Amino acid sequence: MELKTHEVARELGMAPRTIRKWVKKYKIPCSRNDYGHYVYDQKAITLLETLKASSEVAGTLEVYEHVLKNKEAALNNTHSTDSKEHQMEKLIERMNRAEQLLDQKADEVVSYQLLQQRKEIEDLNRRIEKLENVILTLQEPPIKKYEPPLIFDQPIKPKRRGVFRSIFGL
């Protein structure tokens, strides 16, 4: 099964331009069709996948370059202990770098979560204060202000006429 660059890019979730750059830079074995386009077999796709995985974990592509150089050196010097020690050192460096990136990412996530929780707590505190104020106003009886009554507020009493006047209607 052979795929074109844009198909491989879609499968790996990358840009086709990046795929072409990696093929040239890391000399990934692939053939070209009649139109001069790259055609990738399963081996090339697997190499691109490992390259993508190593670049995501390590943060740079330099690690992959060292791995390729170490593989070539290991093939040339299969019995050389120096190359194995060198490979081991590079692997340890890579693991340390991955741990650093992981710790950094974890710190960023925790910081973000703390800020979000602090905002939520502040919002809840404001709401609680508003509710307390409403409850206090509902619990306090309204204070009546005593003002002197106006003259017009009192009922009008009929004048008392004298007994003599009331009898004679004067």
C-alpha cells in the first residue's frame, strides 16, 4: 500500500510541507511516482510516525538526529561499547528532557486550575455577601418614624353649641 504526501499528512495529522521537509532532512526512504511526487510505503510511514512521536515527546528534532546517527554508528560498530554507552547517555538525556517537559506542563495545568478555582471562590463570596445583605434587610422590622400629626390628619369634631342655642336654633 503506497500513499501520497497529502494522504500521509492527513493520517499523521501533520502538514504535507512538514512531511516533505522531514523526508529530505532525515533521508527517509521513499520513492517518486511518474509526476515526481513522493510515494510512501509502510516502512516510510512507520519512520515518520516514530519521528513525529519523538519530536512531540522530546520537544525538538535534534534527539531524532542523534538517534539516527547512533543507529548508523551502532550498525557500523556493532561491538563498540562506546557507541552503546553513547546511546545510553542520549537515551537518558531524552528521558530527562521528557520528564522536564512533563513537569512543566503539569505545573502549568495546576496553576491554571488554581486561578480558575480562585475566581470561582471570589464569585461565590460576592454572592454570599449579597444574600446576607438581603436576609438582613428581610429580618429587620421596618422602623416607624413618628412625626407630629398634621392638623388635617385629625378628624373634624362638630362644634358644641350651647344648650340654649340648640333649643331655639339660633
